[in-house]
Amino acid sequence: MIGDKDSAFPNAVPHRAVIDIGSNTVRLVVYGGAQRAPTVLLNEKVVARLGGELLSTGRISDEAMEVAIAGLKRFRSILTDLHVNEVDVIATAAARVAENGPEFLDRVRQCGFKPVLLSGEEEARTSAMGVIGAFPGARGVVCDLGGASVELVEIEKGQTSHGASLPLGALMLPNLRAEGAQKFKRRVLRSLKNEGWTHPVNEPLYLVGGTWRALANFAMHEANHPLTDPHGYEISGEEALRLAKRVRLTKPKKLNISRVASMRAAMLPDAAALLQILIGKLQPSKLVFSSWGLREGRVHDGLDAAAKSQDPLLAGVASFAGPRGGPPTLATRIAGWTVDALPRSGNGSERVRLAATMLALASMQIEPNLRLKQAINWALYKRWMDISDEGRAMIAATLSANCGTLELPKPLSKLASQEHLEEALSWGLAIRLARRLGGGSRRSLRNSALGIMGDKLMLYLGESHADLRAEHVELDLAALAERLALRPAIEVVPNDSLLERSSFELPQRAPVQQES
């Protein structure tokens, strides 16, 4: 949906806002775009540190309260001006634990909001729903590190279980560690035991929260990882343990790289000390960093069953590409038109190919001198949901070939195998042929067909559309055929025969495997 001409967001209508009153920050996020994969239209925070004195006084300090209330009043004004009526205000550990928490929530109400105070179990479950929304089919344990607490919850088949909230938040860790390494470890292990977390999980550990994302950014920097978004970044359990041990002993100044803010860098050694103990006890198979957590879990949890069942990658790409010239209907038509002339290995994922097709069409609206770079940036650096690094690289290769460039950026070879990149190049060349044959029109695609016959890549043109044959069409067909080790050929056939593809005896493709 596109906003009106006076909107602050011309390509999306803000449909919901979530205010997260946490123990460290109070954050406003305004969402638009697809309900299943919402786009962040506005993300603003104030660092109030509501939980900064909980361990020593049990209260929210007056100063912290004033900073939070000033920020909330600003948020109220912004939301009123943006005409965002659906506002979800959630308060977590600091307001839940503090002696003067009820007083603080009364002041939040005076700002015109209706805050919902989540219990520890509700907070854990809601964060886990964010991970479930971002990683459909995820199985393992979600660990959300907030300012005043750590939430742990098991997830499997879209459901949560065994949720717990531990008093081990990032703002408390410095004082807890100051008591000594052994006493700190005993305290963490005792908290885990009290909540029944005494056994190895041997499943992925999904890390949620700004401090964990800062740790992911540092790990990506150390590994010279070619991507920049920590969402979805994975490391093995063994790598994670080595990382935690190293960061635990590193001074914050050395952790304050360009992608890690000084505030987060100061928290990393303590967070790493906690992570080391968690890894030792839970023994996860790998760590997966998630940018979706409490706020996104709140949004996802409110969707109906049909919306939840949608593919978040395709929903997000459709919402982005549709207004830019890559509507799902046209992309689906082109994907179907090209399917019989693509590699038969089936290594790639059809959902990734469809996403790449939408973005390829949208990229054609970009000025030619900017098109290739911008399109590849979309593929590699925009936050898409439920896609691997390999999938991003394949989309980037597809978009490059769609622009007529077969020489790929070097970082792609670090993200995907040459075999997968070659397949993606053929996707892009096929899209290029489909859209340049007749401008991507429905009639041109209905009155033509593409397929493999023996050692030939055949382009069939209906008699009514024989005039679509042109030099650039022949060149596009030849480029795709060369990639497939075939010979190009064009044949004009009766239009009626194109309505029944079986008349060409096009071979059936092998089932396409899902992206790993």
C-alpha cells in the first residue's frame, strides 16, 4: 500500500506502532508495509536506564523516570501527527520489579498511553514469537538479554514452552561480576537451576537484544564477513564459546568498532561472560542472532493464522518491489514462463527465485547509471526475513545478470558456491529475456514459450507475435543458451499450440529443493 502524497512515508502507510519501555531504553518503532514482514518506518529511542539502580535501591531513579517520560511525551506528539492510532505500549522488567513501578506506569498513562505490563513469562514468550516470525520452523532456545533481565524460552513448530525470566540483565551484570568470577558463575547457574534450565539443549540458541546484536557485529567484523546486517548471522557453538572467552577479557575501547556503539561496547565483556556460562550449560549447536524480538513478537502474535502462514521473504519483497515496478503477479508470470529453461539440478529455491524476479523488475525503474549497484545493495544489505547468506548472493547474481553484467562482485563467492551463482546467473538472463521480449506484457508471455528440446534452447513465438523477434532478443536467448551449454533456436508456431504447452513436449523439471 502506498501512502498519500502528504505522507511522511510515500511508499508505505504506517499501520501500527510499538513502544517498548525497557530497562535500558524506551523505544518507539512505527511499522508499515506487509503485515507479515513489516517495514520499520521510524525507529527512535531514549536511553533512560530505568533499571540502572534496581540492584542497589530496588527503585527507578527520579532522573531515569523523567528522561523516560520526556521521551514518551515526544513519542505521543509524533504518533498524533502521523495519525497512527494502533499503538501498543509494553513495559517489561524495570517497571515490573521496581518498588515504584506502579507510580511510573501511572505517569505513562498521563502521557496518553495504555501500557501493558508483561510478566516475566509473557516477556519471554513474546520475544520468542518474534524469533518464530523471523525464522519460520525454528527450533531451539531464545535468549533475550535486556537491561534488567534475561528471558529464556524453548521454541518448536511455532510454539513456545518452558519460558523463564532471570534477574541477569545487562545493567546488572557489572555489579554481579564485580563480586568475583566464581561467585558470578554460581549465581548464574543457580538462576538457571531455579528455573529448571539444567540440561543441554543441543539445538540452536537464538540471541535477541541490542547487546547480542553488538556482539554479532563485532564477530562479523573480526571474520571479515561481507554482509553488514547481524540479523540471521550464525556461528557454531564452538566458535561462540571462543568468541565469548575472548570478548570477556577485552577492554571495551577495543570493542568500540564502527558498527558497535560505545554504550554497547561497554556492555560486551559482561555479556560475553554471561554467554560463556550459558553456552557451557546449554551446549547449543549454534548461535543465531535475531533482530526480531519483543516488539516484532507483539506484532506477529496479533496476526491471524492466514497472515502468519505467509512466507515472510516473499511478503516483504512484494511489499517493497510492488510499488517500484515489480508486482508479484508479473513476477509470478515471468517465473512460470522461464521455469522450463533453467538448470535442472534444482539446487536453488523457487521462493528465492521469485523474490529475485520481483526485485529484478523493480530495479528497472532505477536510473541506468545507478541500477546495478543499487540492485545488488538491495539483495545483500536490505533486511529481508528468512533468507540465508547464500540466498542473498543468488539474488544479487540474478539482479546482475538481469542488468546484463555477468562479472560478479567478489564478496558473492564468499557467500555461495560457484554452482549456485551460475544457476542464479541463468535466472537473471532468463528474466532479462522475458521482460525484453515484449516489455514484460502479459500477451507477449502468453503468446510465446521457452523450453529445452534436446541440445537446443527453444524460444517459440506465436504467429500473432512473430514480429517480436529482434536482434536483442536473439542476443538475450544466445546468452542464456551459452550459460546452459545449449544452442539457441527460435521457431514460429500456431498460437493455439501455445495454449497447450504439452504440444512442444517440454521435459518436466525435477522437483526443486528448498534453499538450505
